[in-house]
Amino acid sequence: SLFRSCSKLLGIESLTINTSTSATINLLYHSCSNLRYVPLFVYNGTNVSSMHESNSLLQYIPPYDFPNITTLGSFARICSQLRKPCTTANVTSLYRTYQNCSAMITAMRSGEHDLSLVTSARECYSGNYSMKFSHTIDLPICTNFVSFQAGAKFEEIEVFDTSAGQDFNYFVSGT
């Protein structure tokens, strides 16, 4: 919760995290409503939950190097100006990762992101009102596809590997 609720903070130019003593940086920039830019840094810990949640003016998240992160729970939830998603290679859960990012027009694509370990995409993109294109996705072990409900304006839905899927309630609804 290092900068949590710093509502007047506009940006941070550089940041170094001591990964030998910091196992979690969850809530790092949570509710920094005026935050416009953040630095790229390496983090070897395991928890970044809600790191950018409610950064309502943030448009870009740098391509962080998070080799040990497995869950991006609410990572960039309610970043209403965020234009482009980012992710890491070892992620298994995308629970509410980009929920209510209303300016995002396209989702992650398998060619750009390794999604082969994802087991849940629950509510990952729900409430993204501007999203027009879903991703070409390779989710061979994902069982929960409840991710695009409420608000997307899809013009095109690309190929999905849903062979392991068990929960498709509201997978694509209200579009």
C-alpha cells in the first residue's frame, strides 16, 4: 500500500523495489485517481493484486518484468482511461484484471501474451464499454470464461480454445 490513495500524485519518475524483503506490492498505486505515469521496474515477488486499481487517469502501464506473479487479481480494475492491456508470462488467474477499463478497445492477444497457464478469466474484461475486438486466445486449461459480460460493443469475436471450459455463464453478454 506504498502510495495508496495518494489522490494528488500525478506520477513517479523512478522506483526501486527490494525484492529480497518485499514479497508483496499489492495496492501499490491503488486509488491514486490523478496518476498519469509510472516507472518500469523489475519485481521478483509474488503479489501485485490491485496494484493499479482505481487509477482512473492512467492511460498506459509499462511492460513490467514480473517473472513470479501468478495472479493479476484486480490489477488494473477501474482504470477508465487505460488503452492497452499488459500481462506477464506465468499468470494463472486474470480475475477482474481489466474490469471497468472503459476506454480499452481491444483485449490481450495470444501472439503478444503467453496465456497458456491461465485457469480463470473470470470478469477479466466486464464493463469495458468501448471494447470492439476480443482476442485470439489459446487458453488450453482455462475452465472459467466468464469474462466479457456487460457492455462490450463487439464487432468481431476471434478464435477461442474453450476445450477445457466449464463455466460460460455471461461469457459474452450485453454486447
